[in-house]
Amino acid sequence: MMASSVNRRQFLKTLGIGAMSLTLPYTYQNCNARENAARRPNFVFILVDDLGWMDIGANGSPFYETPNVDKLAEEGIRFTQAYAAAPICSPTRASILTGKHPARLHLTQWIGGPGNPDYVKNLPLEEVLLPEVLKENGYQTGFFGKWHLNNKAGEGKYWPDKQGFDVNVAGHWRGGLYIPNKFFSPWDIPNIKNGPEGEYMTDRLASEAANFIEDHKDNPFLVYLSFYTVHAPFSAPKDRVETYEQKKTKLGLSDKERFGQYEARGRTFQYRKTQDHPTYAAMVKSMDMAVGTVLDKVKKLGLEDDTVVIFFSDNGGLSTSEGTPTANTPLRAGKGWLYEGGIREPAIIKWPRRVKPGTVSDAMITSMDFFPTILDMASLPLRSDLHKDGKSLVPLLQRKTDQVHEAVYFHYPHRSNQRGAPSGALRVGDYKLINFFDDNKLELYNLKDDISETRNLAESMPELRDSLLGMLQGWWDQVNAEFPDGYKKIPNIPIKKEQTLSHVSTSAES
């Protein structure tokens, strides 16, 4: 056993886990115990729809302007390797609220999308969600914006107010506003009154969230602000668009500079490689302004030191279809794909008096981690029976560890609107393996050396490839993953089905 343990550490080290560090030269400051008991922290969770990893200034956007989000990063910790559980919306949204991987929930497709294999189309009421646990512990809970965790048949039965939220503003079955210009009132959707003619949805959601904070300032609260932006349809206030029209003109990019092509799955795909879409930029700007509205309210009410703010996106930026409005470069592909452009997300956590402002971490975190992290921050017992696939990030934030996950898994057994193929993936250390289900092709990348996933190492590193595939297959069995019709697992991987992740990792060393 001793030799095996040493080999396992060596195996993980070669994969690059040892190199993942949290740059946190800071001593954790414990709160006064009485203060903790008197007032648990407030939480503002901001989820942006389809926002890409490179869509904020703090991550290096060359075109969009996000001063409020950038300030949030300066005041908290910014993660460079944060992952959504899926490359499309509904599964990731379910993973945040349940702490479970979409494969375990069998909610693996955007609700309304094609279903081979079939998938859960209403987030079950039997699932105990994060807001329900917080509500049981004295929190006021408000949901604002996009829900997309039930289908039309489940309308009213599976809304946020049936899943632990005291207030539901605009949450319903649709995943977008769809009709051109429906970002502007009248919206004519459930759970929100039409505003003045031409009121912008992003602005309205921010004001609704700010009002909720004002109304509940004397008690701990959860504000879950789930923007419809920057999802299609692409529309924004005219004056905001004009600002970026001028910026685009000054750049003067040609289509050759703006777009590129790459080969994937035996086909050639066009993708946007440079950001200069004025309307999309104005939508990003509007989102940032809305973030400012909410955080200004928190500050004005004197709640800043008692409020945790989390910022995240549900999947990668839309770079390969539907107008290709944004660029994820240097990441490959975007929404709908298990390449990095589809699953790596902008992520920021501001935890006042706990994390040194301006911290940057390259630790791998996932969308399932927010549930246990929030419970831990609130000094509430962790519920491993609920958030089975998430881990609290508090030890990471306290600098008791520099990594919370040895491995991160992805399972998207469907075809996406963005032409992404059914696939599963595994990230361990610097290495990432993708198994495409239609032809069982394997792709292996070293993300430290090749963040753009251009050099497939599957043939040149067969032992590592097979070890990672064995880990992925073992995880499929653990979560009872489902696959498209006709898919057959690659045989002859020397991993027994009943083995756990730790056993799989150990087996891979020998």
C-alpha cells in the first residue's frame, strides 16, 4: 500500500497537479464567534448567460468594457480555471443549485433540446436545492431572471418559488427572450410585469434585485441574479451600441482578421477569433452596469463587509454559430463543445475580510462547488448527501490547500445547436481527455502547454490516454451516466467497474 500511495502521488505530479497553486499570500482572519452567530453573511450570486471566459476585462478582453466586474475581481479572488459542468445552460444551472453533476441528475441537455438519450426535463421537486437549505436557516431568498429548469408542461409546478425561493421575478420555462427586441418591454412573460415602453430587461432585473436587498437588509439574504443576457437575441439600448460601433470602426478589422477556421470531427468550422461585435459588447456593458447597480445598493446600505458576491457563467461564449458574436481565443471552440471554450468560465468570489483583494487562483473549481462553499461560508453543516459532486472551496480560500479536485468530469451525450458532438471528458492536472461518442475518437491535450487544444497527444501518450479513459469509464459507472443509442464503450481498459476514483488513480500508476 505504501508503494502504491507513493506511485499515485508521482502519477498526479506528472499530470501537473502539483503545479496548480493558489497565489494567496494572506492569513485567514477568523470572525468573532458572536458576530458570526448574530448575523450570517448575505450572498449575491450573479450568473450570466453564455458569457465567455474572455468576455470580461479582468480576463483580458480586448474589446468589451466591464469596470464593475473588474473591480469585483480586484476586491476578491479571480479563478482562471473554473469550469461549468456542461457546455450548455440547463445542466449547469441544475448543477449549481443541487451540487450534483448533470450526469447524476440525468439532466444533461438544455431543456427543449433534442433528446438522444432522453433526459430529465423538470428539475425534480424531490431535489433539495441550495435556497431551500438557506431558507431553513433563516435566509430570505430571491430569484431574478432566467430559470430554464422546467419545460412548458411543468410551468408553474417547477418554478423557483416551488424550489426554495421566496420571490421569483421573471423565472419561467423559456431559456431566452427569443423574439427580436424582446429584451425591451413589453416582454409579456410570466412572473414580471411589463415595464415602461422600451425598458431594458437587464436594467430591470438589477433594479428588482436591488429593491429586494433594500427590503431584506435586516436579515441574511440570498440574491440569485440570473441574467438573460448575453444570450440571443442580440439587442441593447441604441446609445450603448453606438459607443461600440465607433470602437469597431477604429479597429477596422477585415473578415479575415475577424474569423478563422479549424478542423473538428472531420468537418471545417468557422469561428470568431477577434472580439468586435458592437451589439454583443453593449449587452456585456449592460450586464456590467447591472452588476454595479446591485453592488452599489449593497454598499449604500452598509452591507458590503457582510456580503459574499459570486460571479459566474453557465457555459462558454457563442463563437461557432448563431452569428458567432464573441471570441474565446485562445480557447478552442465555444458553447456546445467540451473543448475549453465551451466549459471554462469567468469566476470571481468576493469574501470580505477573508480573501486578500486581487487574489488570482489557477485551482480547478466547478459549478457544483458553490452549494457546499456557500453553506461553509455561512457556518452551516455541509450536506454531502445533497451536494454529492461539489466540494467546499473554503479550505482553498483559507489557504489550507491549493487544490480541491484531483479530477473534473464532463458528460454531454447530445448534439448541440452549435454543432458540438456527443462526448465525455476528464481533466486531471494539466491533461484533458475527450472521448467523442459517435466514433469513439480520443483526444488528449496538455492544457499547460497547449491551452488552445491544437496538439492531440492520444497516439503519442497511449499509457496516459488509457489511464485517463479508465478513470472516465469508472466515473460513468458511479453516476450511472447515459449514452446515445448505439454507443459502446471502448473495451480492454484494465479498470474494474466497481473501482472508485481513488482506486482508478492508483491503478493508473502501476
